[in-house]
Amino acid sequence: MSLIAKKISEIRKLKGLTQEELADQSQVNLRTIQRIENNESEPRGKTLKLISEALQINLQELIVVQNDKHAVHISTRIINGLFLLALNLILMAVIGYLTLDANATMNSRFAGVLLSLFIPFFIVFWTQQMSGMERMLKFGTGFICYFMMVMLVHGFPLGFVSGLFPCLFISVGVLYFGNELVKHQHKS
């Protein structure tokens, strides 16, 4: 429901009005009121003015509330994007350090494999509503970029032997197919 429609519906109910009574008082067709409250249409111009007068609310309040919600939505997207970028960089750095580093041991490579399993599985568990592709694009883009970067700089053999590429493939696979893993876990 749009913010304006939600606000109209809330104020109408607070004032104890039915949709029919609001339609009568505002001289707006009942079907129009129903469409607005069911989010089938957005009130504009004269209709919005008549409804706001009937509900005795400031028309500017409704418009400002709608614009504020849009600004919050954009800022939320920017913050989420920055968070995802930072998370991808951290995941790349951790797995790269554990596997590709010159001082990497068998234990650190094993830790890299474990992290490449459990961190993506944790992400899947908390983002079950996402599709595998959306999750892989949001959380796995860093892995894919890191794979391409290592391929260009060091080549496939070093990336594979160090354990980095298997870790990246495991991570991306868990992110993509994770919903299936979680479903099977809940059935058990």
C-alpha cells in the first residue's frame, strides 16, 4: 500500500468513518476511495484535495510523507550497497589470506574451506526469501571478481593449487544452491 493510501485509510478509521461516509463527505466516488485504499490507484490533484479536506488533514503533510519515504528508500539502498561492497571485500580478503598467501599452511587452507562453507550457509540461512541468483549476485560478486583477478595475475594453476579457487566455487555454490540445503536440513 502506498504511503498516501495508508495514511488516508488510517485517518479515515481513526475518525470512525466508513469508506461510504468518506465518499459522501469528500464528494468522491466510492469506487475511487476503494481503489485508493486497495492501492489500485494513486490519488492526485482534485481528488487528493477533496479527500484531505473531508478528513481535515493538511494536503502538504501527505505529500511530504510520501517524499520522505522515497528519500529514505534511496538512502537505504545506498547504505545496503555500501554494506554489501564492504562485506564482499572482507570475504575476499579473508579467504584469499587463508589460501593464497605465501605463508598459508594446510591448516589455514582447511580453515579457508570451512569458512567458504559456513559463512555462505549463514548468509543463506538469514536470506531464505531471496532467490539463489539474487543472493549470489549480492553476496558472491566479490568471489567472482576475485576469481577473475587471480586468473589474470597468477593464472589458474596457482589459484587451484593454493585452494583459493575451490573455496570460491564452494562459496558461490552454497550461495546459489543454499535454499535447497536449508530445505533438506529442515526436513531432517
